[in-house]
Amino acid sequence: MSEGVQHKSEVTVPHPSYELKYTLSGHTRSISAVKFSPSGDWLATVSADKLLKVWSAHDGKFEKTLSGHKLGISDVCWSSDSRLLCTASDDKTLKMWDFSSGKCVKSLKGHNSYVFCCKFNPQSNIIASGSFDESIRIWDVKTGTSLRLLPAHGEPITSCDFNRDGSLLVSCSYDGLCRIWDAGSGQCFKTIVNHPDNPSVGHVKFTPNGKFLLASTMDSHIKLWDYSQGKSKKRYTGHKNEKYCLFSCVSHTGNGVYIVSGSEDNQIYIWEMNSRQIVQKLSGHTDIVVAVDAHPKSNLIASGSLESDKTVKLWRSMI
């Protein structure tokens, strides 16, 4: 009887059926980040080649290249209306781009080292950025001025994200900490420490419902944190992550909810969120997969890989 119950529970874990649909070639160096537009129409990709490229999310067709940075780009984000993009670069600046014209409309200057991450708030009136100078800056989108400087961490900042109403900002760092900030006041009201070894945190983001954090650490773990309690609720393992800052995200595919991550074994890993089971591994890249993103509406995943590969891939699930 117990075996039958166990068997039934295993069967009910939904499995997606992602397959490679398109390979997007054009970048000449490592891919750093891939981001679908909130509208679902476009995919933005950035690279160590200093370029921002935009492609159709529907068929992978190349749309345009936006250039202007003097050094490689580490991150890109979209405004909520999909009209603006922001890029974070090793040239110590961020640039805001008008998507329709392809022109740079603002250069955001103030960081003293590489800018590694950036994010529009949901209202898209401010941008948060994190840098190797160990600070977070909050920028005014209209004027391009720095509104606030947060001395956030003791080592370089690797990722930042707003919750769904824009009231909270989360950051993470090589120092092993995740910090949650009041986006209005800039006050830090929660620090999450990953005991016992305090591994570097390469990526963090709020889950879509805003109740949890998804944090990737360089001990090959991804944890789902209930940040109000400061407790780790779920742990996802099986992939390899010891050296690079690997993106992870939540994907709603069919009736299931999944965690998606790149891996240093050149694959993409997909876990069913509640059971923590690996339900799919996607092979096809020929180098480390650092960048992943899930489409906001369709069963699509984008991925990007390092120097020996240099491609972006679009994967579709029929479930």
C-alpha cells in the first residue's frame, strides 16, 4: 500500500518537455545575460563583446544591435512597458536605451568599478545597480541622476532585484550575504546569512509572488528562502556552480512551477519547485551556461553560454 502511494506521488510530479528550437548566433564573446521583455515579444542579450542585441522571442529572428559601451556588459533589464532597456558594464557605467530608436538616452555615471547588475523597479521610475565597488546605487530614470548610494556589502555585489510592488530591494554578494532593503528609505531591514560555510551568492531574485527569495550560491546549491522568517524552505542540487555567477529563475510551464538554472557542466537544469526533483536537463551548449530566463507568458526558456560557445538558445516545451 505504501509503495503504491509513493509511486502515485512520483507520477504526479509534472515533467516539462523542453526542446531546442532556435540557436541565436552573433555575439563574438561570452554571453553574460539573457532577458525576455515583459511584453513577451523580445529577447535582450548582452555579452563581453560590449554589445546589446535584441531578437524576436517568437522565432529567434535578429532585430537590432545597440552599441556604446567601452567594455563588456554584465547585465541587462527591461522597463515594465518594454520600451526602455538598461545595461550594466565593466566601463563603470550603466546605459539606458530607447528600444524603438535603438539610441542611448542616458549614461548613468557614479560607480567606481565594474557595474555587474541592474534592475528597473516595477513602476520603472528608478533603477537599482550593483557594482564591484561594493555599493548599490538607486538612479532616477527621468534624469539619470544617482538618488541614493547604499554601502551594501563587504565584497562585490553580484545581483539585485525588486519585489513585485517595488517596495523591497534585495542584493547579494561574494560576501555570502543577501540583504533586503526598503526601496523608499534605503534602510536595510533583513540580512540573510547562508550558514555554516557562508558561500558566495551569485544570484538572487524574488519569486513572482514576492514571498520568497531564490538564491544561487557557489557551493552548487539554490535555496528558496522565506525571508520574513529568515529560513531556507527548499534546496535544489545536482547542477555544478563553484566559480561563476549563474542566473536562476522561476518558470510557470503548463500546470507546473519550476526552478531553472544554468550550470558549469554546460547544461540547463530544471527542478519541480515543490518536490525538488530534477525533471529535465537540457544539453546543447558547448561551454558553461551562465544565463537563463523564463518567458513571462509562453513555455519558453532562453539560455546563454561562455567563450567556447557564444550562442544564445531558445527552448520550448509543448506541455
